[in-house]
Amino acid sequence: MRYRTSTPSSTRPLHLVTVLERVLTTVLTSAVAVHLCGTAVAAPSAMVDSNVLVVDDDGGVGVNFLDLPAAVAAATDGETLLVKPGTYSAFVLFDKGIDIVADTSGGTGTVTCNGGPSIRQLSAGKRATLRGLKIVNANEAGLQIKSCAGDVWIEDCKMTGAQGDGTFTDPDPHPNGYAGAEIATSARVVFNRCTITGGLGADYLPLVGIHGNGGPGVYVRASSVALYQCAIKGGNGGSVADDDAPWSGGDGGIGLQVFSGETMCSGCTIAGGIGGMGGEDFDIFVGWSCGDGGSGGAAIGQAYGDPGPGDVQLRDCTLTPGAGGAPYPGASCSFGQAGPIFDVMSVSVATFAGDAFSHLAVSPMRDGGTAFFAMKGTPGSYAVLGISTAPTLFLDPFLGGTILIDVASTALLYPGFLPFSGAKQVIVSVNLGIAASQGLSLFTQPIFVVPPTFELVVGAGSVLTVLDPNL
């Protein structure tokens, strides 16, 4: 890679900025190297191209598959599925380390997955990434990640859990909404810039079905999960909204529900779901009776029966409890109670001080072109961008967040100081000599030295997929 960037903007003399950059580059590189691995890092190692399969529901020249399930079944570890805008069926990644990347970097079109995909039993040493998918019409959780020892990266995806179904004729009714994302017994899971919403609780249907509570936005059980710049919300509770049913509305879902495990959130908005509307009834002997609106969901919480233990680490997150639901119009009952911010019993919650640092690699891109990285954080911070061929995940309090890239295979770029706005764009010319129908995924994460304390803080991660320019 060849790096170029503009001169750092500053009101200080240029020679002072240059000296400071040189000093900080030396100090920061040494500190990171010593702290993380004890040796300085060089160019990314093990840069091996992988095969790229094109998926397009419109077909045409150069298209390998028309739908995702067939493409996933045919793909082997290390391959990339490049998905053109369109609508595709749900799929299951069963111990397959592949990248599924929406080719929408030009800003046109959407890759829609009709049904909730699942990533299961990914072996240690393998990685799976999803980028740019919009997941709709899930049957259960919007996305399920279960029993994965390998690395799972989810980036720029939108997902919503299924609405509950409380119909009496269903042999296994499930009136509560499903999770937007369910992560269970998985070692290293990363979400970057995702929108994750719990499913709605089932609404009451007279003589047909019961109502339920909203589903959690994110459900974590016995897993290690990092969420950066994500919008997370519990599903709204189901409504009674009937004048022959004097029951309270369903409760809103929890935004982030932690059964057990370790979860890190940086720069996220986390909100509980809104309670559902209550109902009322008239009895000639008793008179009018009614149910209150459902309670709002907690921003972060545990449900009854969640045993823990669990740990939640927060950095610069906005937490909003769900509002209580309304009573039936004209009824004498009350609005439901607003949810709490925290409703935890055996989960500890800790907060890192300071700003969250965002980061985005515009992807995919074609080899021979220009890569764009965007980062934002505390003005005046000095940035170093790490680019690696492999991901990892471990929480590091020394660096105020979660290390997401493998240091042993990392090269460093030096974007310099963040300007007064706190936002900076890094431009990199990329000439990797990618072979025909091949691609390469690079995992990127910046680290910052923050004034005035010179604290070291890691930012969000982002995957850069570099493709054969003819794809």
C-alpha cells in the first residue's frame, strides 16, 4: 500500500506539528508494540488472495450463483461471496469461514436477506464476515450466532427479530418477540455500525391468540461480544387494544439482554422497547375494568431466570429506557411504567471515561483504486491506523476498549492529528496485484493518543475487501 494524506490542520506552526507527530509516532508505536506483543510490527503478513464468487439474482455474464443458499453451500473456507443488489433467501453458515459482502459501495441498491441467517459451529482459526445485508422477515432471531470458536464480524447490517405469534392453534405458541441478534456460546463476535431491533410482541387477537412482550435487541449468552457504533433497541410489547379484554399490554423488550458472558459497547445507542396498549371490559355485575399499558423495557438488563455472571463495559454510549404503554382509549387505567436504564442482578456494568472513536473503511473496493478510511473522535488526538490480515478479540482496559485485529500481522499507517472537527479522512492508494476473480480482506482498527492525558484508546474496527478490478 502507498499512503498519502494532507498536512495536518492546526493553528500551531508547521514545524511544531511535524516534531510532535514524529515524537508521538515513535512513542505510540513503541507503547503499542511493547504492550501487545513485545515487538514492532511490519507490513501485513500472510496476504493471500482468495477466490471470489459473484451472486446476483438477476443473473448475467460473470455471475456464479442466483441465490445465497446455493452459493454458501458451494463456497469453501477463505472464499468471498460478492453479492449484488437484490433479494435473497436466508442461509446457514455451518463451520464455514467465508466472507459475504454486499457490493453496494457505490451507494446504489440494497442487498436484502429474506429470512434470518445463522452462523453456527465456526471452528477456531476460521473467520466469517457479513457486510451490508438488510435482514427482514426472520422466522426467529434476525441473526443467530451459535457455538462459534472462530471470529465472526458483522458490519453495516440491519436486522430485526420476528414478531411473536400467540395464536391458539399453533402447537408451540411463542407470543414474545424474538431477538434482533442472538449470540450464544461464541468466543469472538464483533458488530460494527449495525442496526439491531428486537421483534414485536404478538398483539391480542380475540378468540384467536394471546399477546406477548417485545424481544431483546441483542441477546448474549456465554459469549464475548464487541459492539461499535450500533443502534440497539428492544421490540415493542404487544397490545391488547380491545374493549372485551381487561388485560395489561405486553412489556417492551430489553435493549441489551445479557444472560452471561462479556460484552463491550462503544459509541452505541441502546434503548428498551415501548410497552403495548392495555385493554378494558364491561361486566354487568362488576362494571368497567381495564389493564394498564405494558411496562417499558430496560436499556440493559437480564430477564427472569438469566443466571449470569456477566460483564458489560460501556464507552460513550447513550442508554434510553423504553416508555410505558398507553391504556385503552377512554379507560380509567394508567400508562405503563417506564423501564429502568439498568435491570441487572448478576451482571456487572462498568463505564470507560472519554469519547468513543469511530472508524469506517469504505468497502468493497477494486485493486488499483483508492481506499477511503474515515475516523472521528476527540479533536487533537493523534491517530495510528492498524491494517491486519486477521481479526482477534480481547478486552484491554489499558487501551480503553477491545483489540479487534491481530497485531502479529499488522502494518501501521499514520494519519496524524484529528482536526478541530474531530473528523478525519485517510486516503490510501492500493496496488496489491490481486489476481483475476480473486479478493483479499484486510481488518483495520485505529488507535489514538488522547490529549491532555495521552491516554491510549482503540477505535472501532472495519473490514476492507479489495477485489480484482474486473469484478
